[in-house]
Amino acid sequence: MAAALLLLLQLVSLASASHHYGGTVTYSYKGRNPDGSFRVDFRDRATYDGCQYSHYQTCSTGNCGLATNQQRGITDRSTNAPQSNRQWCETETVQQRKVQTDKPFEMRASSCCWIRTRNGVSGWRFQTQVDLGSRSDTGKPNRSPDIAILPFLRVPQNCPRTYKLMSFDPDGDTVRCRYGDIRNIECSGCNQPSGFVLDQGSCSLHYRNAIANPSVFGFELVVEDFPQRPISLSYTDGTQSYKAPLIPMRHKRSSFHTFPPTTSAPTRTVAQTTTTDNRHLHGTTPPLSKLPLQFSFLVDPPAPSCVDGLYLPKFVHPTPEDGQHINAEVNKEVEIRVRAQASHATLHDIIISGPLNITKHRSTHGDFVIRWTPGPDDVGDHYPICFAVESVIDPASTLPPPTTIYYGLHSHVPQSPQSGIYQSEMRCVLVNIGQRLIESHVTCHESSMTVEVERSSLPGLHEDHLRLSDPSNTACNLQTNSNSTHIIAVVPLNACGTQIEEDEENLVFKNEITTVDNIHDLITRNHLLEVQFYCQYPKRGNVSQGFTAHRRNVVVWDKGFGKFTYEFEFYPDSQYRQMVDPGLYPLEYDVTNRIFMQIEAKSTANNTQLFVESCSAAPYDTPNYWPTYSIIENGCNLDQTVQVHRSANPRQFRFSMEAFQFIGLHDQVYISCSVLMCEAGSSGTRCSQGCINSPLTGHHHHRKREAITQSARHFISQGPLRLKRSAESTGSPATPLNLNLVFIVGCLLAAAGMISAVALYKVRASKVKYQPLASFEN
């Protein structure tokens, strides 16, 4: 009995320790130390079911030196895992080692246990081989391939897919990806997953077919590099070694095997395929270096469709292509924008794998933004960044659920948000780090940003051939504030083509200085320089009185109508007896509260009527501000909660709507409307047309203004309105606050502006547009 209890406790302990998803190791030679020793930086990425775990590397053979510095941080985490606590977390440990000799050495790491796998992988084994001998072709030590992969991949059972494993070699060597085959050194059980084909020469993994299962396939790969031609490696002790190219060999490829379905064997498959490549094989040719590449792969139940863009997210512009190279500069932030679409599912998250201190964000436009800032130590290195977007099935989808075979049981399994997680293709880009080219500085103010660029870093360029995104405003002329040493631009946050973006925490105002042949040209083919800059502000800031002012009435004069005044006011209820006191602005509303509004035209002309053509919600009371939330358009109610309340006065328009329909999108908003006056009872006027579906319909009626039947369109606004924050209401969860009007004086006095600037030279014929940006975050 005691023995049985002990065995049970051991099994429980083993199960609780099953938390490893995979990882990678790369290294970078950083030069000689003052004492003649060698500095080597190791980057060890580890993925577990918790962020507290990491790999522990030990020296196996040779002189591995001593660790002199170490940093560790989280690169990404997710709750999309199928087992245990349903989460995974990837961390990266960057360790500097001081190595006394340039002779080969080997590092290893091992432990128990993987998460539950279906191909017999239990413990994990990492082997990293390093050789610092000087190459005869480059005169420098070998640089290992730059490898990366997402730690957790998933694919629907019925959707074949190809994954290109990132394996860039900075020395131009031949790179091979193969399965580990040295038991307990390169791999644990060395059991190859079935249903996949690995092309070793191109490092491509092809998923063919496998039965869905909540257990993952554990991949234990090895990445090696071989010279293109025979070379020698010279060591400081006077010895040499020789490395030869990888010789292509022919190997018999295993055939397909078909097994009948059963209900007992956990490894049952249909059309299993061995995954050995038939070209470059593991032979006796020793590599220049050897790196581990391990990850988990989940086969989900079948998707209703394998077409990208329906359930499986599809990447669209401006997402960079797989394998694209992005040039970056030291201390300037790299920004990678990712956009995807899935018409029958909801985009949920982006998962990434990249260097330490990488971050991800989601803008209110739905784009995902990956940011990373390289440091001085990164010059000359190359860093892969991999990403994929995940979607969850839309419960409102009307497509019937597919008949599936799930975990060996024939059944009609409806997809649910829990099981219906779909992952896009994986893409990886390579960030090449160079020295800083453009010296620039950005200062963020309450309503503007100032960028200063040193002329000495712009040889041969004059401000006559430089401009902001939109130079039409005289305030946007670069010659206005520039001097003999600096090109200076003072850019309003709402002018000069400044674009506004936001994510969960910040507002970002962006602009750029570019080269043009003529500053008045809309296009240019002489695009050698971009100085991209932005100011970033925390969205949660104090609001000053200047921002909360009640908007004044609009007084206009129009031919045929004389002088009249538009009044736009808010009311507490549908009785419309007493308007809300202007001293109470900004007005605050709880979710689902109705907002009662009235627009009234007080005109000196008789026999007139008011028509409200459109209304929208925006963070600023500007007619052309974008984005806006449409409430009424072309005289039609677009918001489903809009109610029009009757009034006996034809020059009054009363309506209401629920607050949460739009205020939740922004911290504070204005309601803006386009209105016009018409001659009452006159046919053919815009007022008589009412709701029209096409924005083009009725435009020909403008000519009838000479008949004095309708006025011009006028723009009026009122606000701001604010959604009550969680701190101001009891027991409610925090409400995300968006588009704050930072360009109003004093709006963000309590928030420290986050500043970033970037500049880069672009090759005239380059097809790739790079966007490195600098960021200094609180």
C-alpha cells in the first residue's frame, strides 16, 4: 500500500512538472576583451507553462569560460494552450561569457519534462556547439545561424500548411535543419512526429495530415551550418582545423502508412508519413556550429474552411513578407505593423517570438504593432522576429459545424470559442542592426511636437527639398524655424499631415520629413531620406478647463435666409424642458444611459425648416477629423439606438441614443452634425428628400440654391461627453479609455510625453520600406 502511494505521488509530481514547450539557443561573437579573452553572448529562449522557468546551461566539453553578465525577460505569453493551466510563456536569457581560448566548446541543458506529447517526447535535451577559430574566408570567427520559431504552433487537422523555419546565416553558409538523432544529447526520445515532412535543405516543415489530439507533437530539431567551399579555422595556439561543404546524398524516402482508426491507441494516425528529407542528410561532415530548435505543435479539430481570411487569419498590407529584411539603427525603435482579416472569426491576439525587450500592442484600428529598440551591443547583428495572428470562431456564424473525428471518436463536433482557435501562417522577418545615421531629437509639447535634425548628418540635403507629410499649411514650412546647424520642424498635432494612432495605453501622433524634388509635388521619385518621428502620450491624464468648455452657438448668414443661429444642446430627459447647464461640461454618462440632444435653428426668415443631414462622434470638433463614429448619415439613422423625438417646431430636431454605442471608443468625444435650412414645403429640396441611401443622390440639387429653396450646409458641434470611469462608479470593471484630445492646451499636463524619433537612408531602388522608430517608455 505504501509503495503504491509512493508511486502515485511520483506520478503526480511528474505530471505537475510537465511544462516544457520548447526553446532555442543562438550565440554571437562580440570580439576580444582587453585581457585577450573572447566575449560570446548566448541567447537562450525557453517556453514553459509559466514565466518563472528557464533553461540552465552547463559546460559539456572544452573551455566554456565564465558568465560575466546575464539578463532575463519575458518576450511573449498566451492563454491559448490546450493543457494544464492553458498558458505558455516564452522568456529569453541573454548571457555574456568570457572565454579564455578560441578552441571549440559545447554547452548542454537538460531536464524533465515536456508537456504531454503524442510522439513520446518526455524530457528535453539541448546541445550547442561553438567554434571561435578564425575562418580562412572571412578572417573572423564563425557566426552561428540566426534561428527562430514560434514556441507553440497549431493547425486544423484538415488544413495542410508549410512553415519556413527562420535560419539566416550571416556568413552565407549552407544551413541545414534536421531531426536530432543522438539520444539524450540532441534529443530525448528522438521520436519523429508523424504527418509532417521536413525539408532539411530549405528548413521548411510541411504539415500533411494527422488526427486532432489535445496532446502536442514535440519537435526536437538541430540546426547546423556548413561552408560553401572548403575552409580552415585557425586558433591562437597555432593549430588549425578544416571544414568541408555539405555533400548532397540520396536517401530512400519512407512511404505512407495507413492504419485503421481505433479508440485506444493515443498515437493512431491516418496516412502517417515519416518526415525525413531525401537530399541533405546527417552524415560524417562536421558542421561549423550546432544549435537546438525545439517547439510544440498542436493539431486542432478540422476547420469549417481552410481558405485564409475566413476562419484562419489572412495577412494583408502593410504586414511584412516572410523573410523580409528590415534595417534598423542603434537606440531607434523598430516598428513592425501587422494587419490580418478573418471574415468568419474574431481576431484575438498576435503571438510573437523575438529578442529581449520586444513588445506588442494593438491599435484601435485593429492593427497589431511589434516594437523593439536595439542597443549599442547589437550593431552588426541580425535578429529574427516571428509572428502569427490568432482568431476565435464567431459564435454567430451561420455555417454548419463540420463532421469531425476528434480524439478518435466519430462525432458531430460543433466548433466553440474554446476549441475554435485558429492560427495564421507564421511569418518571420530579420532585423539588421547598423550604426545611427541621422542625429535627431524630438520634443513633445501639449499641442505640437518639435523635431531637430543635425544638418551634418544630412550631407547634400537642403530644407528646400525636404517637407513634412502635408506641407500645404504655411506653419509646416521647414524653412520657418531652421537655422545654420539644424533643420527644425514645429509640427501641430492636428496639422501638417500628422496621423493619430492609439493602443491600449497611449496616443501616438506621427509625422515624417521626406525628400522631394519640389515641395509642392504630391509624389517624388527622389525619395532618399525619411525622418520619421512621433510623440507618445499616456491616455489617462488630467483634463483642464480649457478642454471642458461648452461650445458656443453658431451664427451664420446665408443668401435668402438672412441671419440665423444654430443651437446644439443636451437635455436630461425626453421632456426637453431645461437644457443641461453648460457649467457641467464635460457631461458624463453611464453605459446604456440615453443622451438627449436638440438642434434648433433660430432664423429671421419665416417659413423655414431645419434638416440634419449627418451626425457623428469624434474626439475633436473638426469637420474633416477621422476616424469618426457615424450616428446619422445622409439623413438616415445608422446607430441602432437612435430615436427621433417629435417637435412642433420645424426648426427643431430632437434625438437621443445610448451612450455606450460610441463613448466607449474614446475617452471624451464631441457630437458634430451637418445641418441646413430649407424653405418649408418646397419640393426638390434636401429637406424634402429625407433619408437617401447614396451619398451622391441629391447633389445635383445644389444648383437650386439660386431659387432660394435651401441654405448651404453648416457644421455644428457640442461636447465633450465622457464615459464614467470605473473609479467613479462602484464595482464596475475598468473601462478602456481611448482617443484623448491631447492637442487641446493643458489636456496632458499631468502626463510625461513619450518621445521617439527615427531617421533612415533608403536605397533609391529599394522595394522595401523600413520603419525604424525610437522609443523611451516609462
